[in-house]
Amino acid sequence: ISLSRLRGNAKMAADLGELLVPYMPTIRVPRTGDRVFKSECAFSFDSPESEGGLYVCMNTFLGFGREHVERHYRKTGQSVYMHLKRHVKEKTTGAAGGAIPRRRNGKVFLDLELNRDFNGEDFEYEDEAKLVIFPDHFEIPLPNIEELPALVTIACDAVLNAPSAYKKQEPESWEEEIQVSRHARSLRQLNNGVRIPPSGWKCQKCEMRENLWLNLKDGAVLCGKWFFDGSGGNGHALEHYKETNYPLAVKLDTITPDGADVYSFEEEEAVLDPHISEHLSHFGIDMLQMQKRTENGHHTENNSRLRVSEWEVIQESGMKLKMVYGSGYTGIKNLGDSCYLSTVMQILFSVPDFQRMFVGNLQRIFDYSPLDPTQDFATQMAKLGHGLLSGQYSKPPMKSELIEQVMKEEHKQQQRGISPRMFKALVSKGHPEFSSNRQQDAHEFLLHIINLVERNSTGLENPSDSFRFLVEERIQCCQTRRVRYSQRVDYCIQLPAPIEAATNREELLAYEAKRKEAEENMGTPPEPVRARIPFTACLQAFTEPENVPDFWSSALQAKSAGVKTSRFASFPEYLIVQIKKFTFGVDWVPKKLDLTIDVPDFLDLSRLRATGLQADEEELPDLMPPIVLPEDTRGLQLFSPKMDETAVMQLAEMGFPLEACRKAVYYTGNMGPEMAFNWIIAHMEEPDFAEPLTLPSLMDPGPSTSDGPTGATPIGNSPPEESIAILTSMGFPRAHSIHALKATNNNLERALDWIFTHPEEEETDALSDMADTEPNDNAFSSVNSHRYELFAFISHIGASTMSGHYVCHIKKEGRWVIYNDHKVCLSERPPKDLGYIYFYHRLSSS
């Protein structure tokens, strides 16, 4: 018997070896850098714990659920997969428990995360693995070391012991590559009294308000380098280093309690500063007080009394909420301060446009997905949408399970939800904040997702258009009373929260007096009082004129005081309203205003409808600011004008002729490489595009105009002919192109956007003028109604966007539902007065 068994084993080994020979070239051993997706399907949220288990491709190491593995086989021809299955069983009474679940095969799935829905002391796991060969589904149980070829055995062992695909997404994986600057420890900061405010920054040498860097030596705030895509700045931070040799600078908008982005100009790379907290505190920025972490994973402020009952009210903690299951009622697991992502995505996939685009086109998106679907935005959006809407991951417990729970007196219905690790890894890739495990602002993440949808919808239906609307901005010169109208695209209306309009102002003043008294006497602070602000006061504050910083009046040919008001030039299908509850203290600590607002269920924005230029208004002249010439060149021949050579070289590095770059920088008044780049695009077809720059002397100023004072550059009543030519070359009518350029101050990019958003605009100047000056109700029919109904809102618990917890409420089937991470329940008392971001849908006109 022993001899026959040995012969049988030898024959089996030979058979398995022969069976695998044709597939040997496709079987790989995971190398350093390969990610093995053995805990989640690329197209669904199936895992080894799912009924069908998970199939891992032995060539690409991608994971697939049972219903998706065939698609991958057909698309790639890869035949060999490792099938992983975890059996979860409840321990029998009296079984030895323990904090770590007992497994029958400790080597299989060695690094697979346990499902936290199952208590380790009450359940045990049996892991099973086998090789499956498609298309015949031939199965080879593992481990099978003696029967399998050596290469296959090594590959299987490497896959089973590979770390989770997402452990390499942790911040430490890239932070370790950044070295400590050699200047960090020896940096001696100047005692010049500089204090950096928490907002309102501007480059000290130009008007840039983005990509700003704080020099850690002297506190100078200057702009960074300009990039080819139009982002960045004018390179003044680098110029400052060349002038002063102060090497270290920190990017202002990256400062968080956990660190900041520091760059060394001398070392020419991003660096670490172990003393960054001390260096920033020198300029009044206190990192250590920006955030505290509690044991339960949520971030909260030290003084929890400021959040009177907020935690209980928003989560409806004191009520017996009924859990709901099925399509549209699937929760999302918290991956560690990822509730900002969960609330945003729950609401987006309650919008029909997003459902239709990603879930309605699910099969087409999956069929045409790239070879690595984990890196495809459309695939991961479709996967997440299907996970939330299919009901596949939100099934009520079986009747037998409920009876068993009642018998044990453990009536705890568990909702598992889905774990969006793959989605979060993709949409946060390269983003310094969202790629971290810190809490983030839900509003910023919402705009980030809308931006990603925009970028990935080229030539396709764009669901984010349902949030898109045009804002009419009216700027008025306070001295001359003349005005300028322009339009811009936006996706969210931000409403101020005027504390001075609180209806319980006397109560607030009394509380503040008691608080100060208790603070001085070191007594017990009084119970906090929450401000009650009418929603109408928020709308009124939004309509009030706001000051325009550094306003240049074309009527005065000088800087002057200017005010701006904003109105709706068009109305979106879905309106996002953010309440500006958050601000920064002088110590840079982000703070949340403790208030309630009586947000209405129905909203009429007719009073915010744009009107255009009125009959009694006079427009500001279409003049650009004058080109400022250096003092030492006045009265001299200007054949070699002084200009921003850094901008010239940045443009030249992009491949444009040097002389063309010099002309572009000069004719845009040294306003930076972005403006010069736009000039190049508009003039590159001209015959003298690359000719040397020649200028007349000041005694011979050349052509002049009577439309404005000397020194100003008139734009003229008609847009530049080259801009019109660019638009008409795209197939747009000339009259429509002129109208678009006029409406956008001759900005080509905005004009193109204007054309797409005004496809039915009348193209005669007479009708256009009438539309601007005489808006009528016919223009706002059911296609552009201004009446809305509330259907969702996101609430924030805590004292800062960088801490706390997010919860959302969505109205479905006529009832409010609360989504609190993986828990989904019917809401008893939706806290609409404590919301942070509100979502309205437009009502059709009757």
C-alpha cells in the first residue's frame, strides 16, 4: 500500500507539473514594489470573506471577485489565479477565546487584515487557498509544495505572505525619503517683529495670493516658481534667496499640526525641519495647539464644553434609531478620520446625474477599463457607486440570526458597510492632505472630487455640471461710482454667519461676561451659549458689498477703493450652500463658530438673480494698468528695457523663441509668466512673432488714443482681432465670439467657457444689450428656476475642520436618513440647524 501511494503521489506531481507548463511564463514572483491586492476586488467590494472569495491574478496580482474574474481572463488571457477564501465561524460555547483570533493555517493570508465586524474573541477563522486555472476552473489546493514546480511554489508563498497593498500608501513610505536639511538646526531667525496672520497672505513683490512661501529666516512671504500649466507664481521666493542667502522656506497652505512642506533653496530639494514648530512659533504660528487627538480616533478640542450636546444631537445618540437596509442604504467604513470622504460620496451618489454616469454605465466602464483598473478614476467611481446603490453590501440579518441574538440577549444588528481603501488611495494620490490619515475639510474634499470629475469627463457627460452655475460680479469704483460686470463659474455658494445678527445677542453677551469673570477668578466656567442666527441674515450678509483688495480703477488710472457684489447669472440643478462656520484665530488655530441657523426646507433665490448693467450705470473704461517703467530709464531710449528675466527664461525653456518671450513679458507689463504665456498663445501666428523687441523713445511714444490718459493701454470697445480669430477658427460665429469676449474682459479661456454655457444666446448686439439691461421673467423659465428644496446636509462635530467627526443626512423616499460611517438609520430629528454644507435640488416651475 505504501509503495502504491508513493507511485500515486509521484504521478500526481508529474501531472500537475505538466498541467502548469504552458502557463509558467505568465506566473510571476512579486518583486519589491509590486502591490498584491488580496483583500479587495478591483471592480467590487468582494473580499476573501465574501461568499465567492477572491481571485488574485498570478501575473498582475490584482484581485477579482467571482463575477469579475472572467472579464479579466478574457481581456488579458491570464489563466492562473490564486483563489482565497476565509471561512468565519462562531466559536462554540466554552472555546478558549483570545484577543487574537485563532486560525487553523497561520501561514495562509499571513498579512490579511481581519474584518473588524467580527469580534476576535467570539469567532475563529479558517483560511483556504488554491490555484485555479481558467477557463476550465481546474483547482489545485494549497499548500502543495511537493507536487508543484519550484517557481510556482515560490510565487504562491510570496503572494500569501505579501503585505497588504495599502500598507505602502502610508505617509511614512515617502516621508522617509526626505532628508533633514543641514540648515535646520543652525537656523538663527531675525528678531524683526514679523507676525504672520492666519489668512490674507500676498506676495510682498507682486499680487500673487497662491503658492506662497514663508522664509523661515526673516518672515518674508513670497511667491514660488511658475509652472507650465499656469499654476505657481513669479519666482520671487527664489529671487529673495539669491539676494539674502536665507535658504529655508515653508509653504503657507501646507502647515498642519503634523508638519509642513519645507524647501531648501541652497540644497535645491524638499527637506525636513525637525524644529519646524519652533521656527513657526517665532512668527506667531502655534502648531502644537492646532489639534489634539483623543483615544477613540476622532479629533476634538480640549474644552469639550464648547460643543454643548453637539455630539449627541448631530448623531441622534439618545434615540433608538431603526436601521435600514437595501439599495441606497449602504454605509461606508471609517478608515481612520475618513468620515469627510464618506459623507461627501454618500450625497454625490444620491444625485441622479452621478448615478446615471457611473452606475448606469457600469458595464461599459468596466469593459473598457485599463489593464490596471485600480488606477482608473471612472472604474473606481463606478465601483463605489455600485457598492452604495446595489444593496449587495446592505442586507438585513437572517431571521435565524435575529432569533439567536434575542436568545442571547444580544440584539445588536450589525451593518458592515463598504471599505473604500482603493478609492481613497486613488483620489488622494499626490495630495498632501487627503493622502494622509488626518481629518480634512469636507467642503475642500467635495471641490476636489468635482475637479477630478471635470478632468475625467472630457468628451463625456459631466455629472458635476449639475452643480455648476455662473456668478455675475459687479465691481464699483467708490470714487467715480463707475462699474464693471464680469462672470465666473462656481459650484458652491458660501454664506457668511454674522454673529452680530444673533437673535439671542443679550444672552451671548451675558455668557461672555460670566466666562471672563470665571477666567479671571479661576472659577468654574458657565454653561456655553450657542448663537442663534436667522438664515435670512446669512443671505443678507452674502448680498452686502465687499471690499476689493488692491483695486485699480481704470477711470482714475490709479489704485482706489472698490467694492464687489455677486449675483446668480444662472442657477444650477443642484445647489450647494456652505455656511462659513470656520475661521482662524490670531494664533493660527482653526476655530469653529458655535451657532445654529434656521436653514429652510425651501429656498427662493429670485432676489439674488443677476440684473446686468443698469440704465443709470456707467461702465469703467476698458483700460489695462499702465506698464511701470524703472525710474532710471525715464527720458532715455528704451531699446533694452528692464524686465523679469526669470519669467523670460521660464518661457524660453518651454521652447518659445527668446525674443518672443522678451516681447511677451514686456507687453504684459512684467505681470508674470502666466500672463506672458497667454500673450504668446494669442500672437504666435504673427509674422514678426520672433523678431527682436524694439521700442520708441519716450519723446516718440507712437500711436496714442484719445480714449484714456497717457500710460494706460486701451483694450478698445471691440475685442482684439487675434482673440476673435482664435474663437472663430474653432467654428463659433463671429458675433457670438465677440459677445463672449466682451462678457469676460477678453479672457480667452473664460470666453470659451461662456460660449458653452450660453448656447442659445442671441447673437446681435442690440438683443444682447437688451438682455443685459432688461432681464425678464421669461429668461428664467423651468429651465432656469430659482426655487429649491433641501434634500441633504453634512454636519460637523468638533471645534475645527482638522478635527472632530462628520455625519450626513439625506432625504430618501420622503424620509430623512442618517449616514454615520457604516451605520445607516432612519432619522428621528435631523439637526438641520447645525449643518455645515447643505444640498438643494431645483424645483420645476409650475
